[in-house]
Amino acid sequence: MQNLIAKRAAQELKSGSVVNLGIGIPTLVANHIADGDIFFHTENGLLGVTDVNEADIDPNIVNAGKLPVGEAIGASYFNSAESFAMIRGQHVDVAILGVLQVDAKGLIANWAVPGKNIMGVGGAMDLLTGAKKIIVTMSHTSKDDTSKILKECTYPITSTRSVNLIITELAVFEVRNGELYCIEIMPNSSIEEIREKTKAPFKEDWHNNGGQAR
Amino acid sequence: MKIFSTAKEAIEKLESNQTIMVGGFGLIGAPLTLIDELTQKDVSGLTIISNNLGEKGKGLGILVNQKKVKKGIGSYFTSNRDVGDAYQRGELELELLPQGTLAESIRAGGAGIGGYYTNTGVGTELSVGKEEKEINGVKYIFEPALTANVALVRAWKADTLGNLVYYKTARNFNPMMATAADYVIAEVDEIVQPGELSPEEIITPHLFVNGIVKAAKILTKDGVKSIG
């Protein structure tokens, strides 16, 4: 399921893009990039993230999830202030991130859960502020089967900016002028299942798929 | 600029109730030898400015468990559960900032800037109580600069003047922190003669640095190891 979502997200990345990948499903997106023409940015200070073989692991080369990564040819290192200047300054083309909830306007919550200690935000708010395009990759429902797409987020929002695209194992939604449009039904899913498991109002637009739901 | 032969001497001037910046993203690029020495030192009431407060029982995490830290200012404390527990017990104050705001506030502090406006966090729980201002139709919040009494940073190589270069993603917050404190100590793998580092590659010029010491604890694939 995760790979299905990651593969679909990878299709959104244009050649030459600078892309920041969040933790979880977003990390898998890199596995579905055919050519080497995408530049992966990690906010802890590396442009040119690539995978690393077990034997070549350097404990001082990690991504934002503190997992070991490799350095691509043409890579560069920089400090955290410069890294976030790249993000806030709109020099990063796409950020792909996981969320806890997304609402009818495309606002997301991905940094805090009420009732639990609010202990970490990391770069989430900066990415929402500055990345030119935001793609959310997530499971459609949480572990207890409740929808993660809600009329309004019940968790604290990450930004007042809407995301651009939401990809789940069931559907792809585009956010247009603060409204959700279901634009694609994922393999082995149906519009009935999407309707049942989406607790936010959405419109349907299949023009990208020849007017068909699939 | 002083070259210290031990981490103990390097942190001799540190006192209780000081504000200390500590470099690193988790343990990566953290001055592990200086932190270890700080855990041996009889200090309390410290305010620590660092992205994380170490990992559970490691790095700055030890300092938290020893109750030497009064307040932590950082962006991500989640990875060390002890921090949350100490916070719940009312033993530790925390100030959470977006990671880019943390970095920029330290940069501003080192550059003599009092504060700045950013649109990161506008309209969220982290903007509560912060001054809001609209500039060219965009909403921003004011963030004050951060400075400290002491900065403990991790670099790769230093020359004997105190010029520093960094290694890979271990650079992270270290170069900004080296500019933003009254007293800056760098822990390094190697100390070389002036001229051995290319002037083009020096990231932190020596005027920012008060002292250097060689690392005795390093991060390896298998965790933190003592060397030398």
C-alpha cells in the first residue's frame, strides 16, 4: 500500500525538480524515480540525497529522519539556516510529507496530538510555508479505521496554507481554491469506498482520466 | 584562542544558570566529548538551546536526567521520551520553535540582529502571543534573536588559530551557534597548522572561536565510541 502511494507521488515530480521528502511514505518516493534528474533536499543540510549501501554508511550523513543516506554526484552541504532559507525562500520545488489529518480546505495537521505532549515540530511548518508545491502522501484512514480526511482538523494545524495534492491508497485529491477535488481513483479502490471513508465534502473531476473515474 | 588539552579544561568557565547553545541534529554533529564533560560538572539551572535534547540517556539526554537543565529551546524533543516525562513532572521548561526559526534566530543573534519577521508558523499554536505584522500583503510573526553565554560546537578540523571546517551533515546548527555566543568552544577531530586549510573552505573564521579541543568521543556506525 505504501509503495503504491509512493509510486503515484513519484509521477508528480518533473525532471530537474528540487524535492524534500518527509519521514515515512515520502521516503519511499525516491525508490520510484527512474532517472537521476531529481535533486533531493534534506533540511538538516544536504542537497543531493541518494541511497547508501550498508557497507558505505557514514554515521554523519543522514536525512531528516536521522537515517543514513548517501551523497549524490553534485551534492552540496550547508548549515541549517541556509537550508531553511532555501525552504522559506521558495527555492524548493516540491515537499512530500505525511500528515495526521487533512481537512476540506486542504489544511493539514502533522505535528501535534491534543492530550499528548507537544514536543516536536521540526521543519514541518517551514516546509508548508515555503515549498512551491506540497504533496501529502498518507493512508486514507488511521489504524482505528477513522478517516484522516475530515471536514476540519481536530488536531492543531501546521499552517494556514493549503496543500496542493493528497495521495492515499484509495484516491488522489487536488486542492483548488480551498476545495477538495477527487481526480483519480487508485487501483483496487472505488468511488463508493472513497465516499464512505472520506469525512470531508469533495467534488469529483475526472477530466484528466478522459472523463472516467478510472 | 586557546587550545585545550582536555574537555574538562575547555568547559572550566561554564557556570550554573548559563544559557548554552549546543550544536547537533540528534547526536549527528553534537559535541559529544564536551557534553560528556558537562555531565561530570557540578552545574544546574542551565538553559540549553539545541535542536533536540539528545536521545534517551545519550548526549544532552544525560544532562536532562541529571536535572541540570532548567529550560530547553529547540525544535524536536519527541525522540527523547525522558524530555516529555521531565516536562510533565514540571522539572523542565520547554520552548518549541520551528526548525527554520530556531536556525534563523541563532543566525540573527550572531549577526547583531534583534529579531525578524517570518511567515513560518503564522496562524498556528506556535504563533500564540507573538506580534503579527502584514508586509506586502503577507502575514508574518516576529521572532526574537537567540544568543547565549556559551556555545559548544562540533567541527571536523580546526587550525591553531581557530578557523573551522565541518563534516557532511554534522555541520547543521554548528556554524550559526559559533557566531551567537560570548564564549565559543569547538570540539574537532583534527587540529592543523594555519595554512593547511584552504581559505576558501573555512566555514567559521577564527574570530568567532575562543577555544578548541580534540574529540575523545565520536559517533560511529555502532554508536558513540571513546577514542584516544
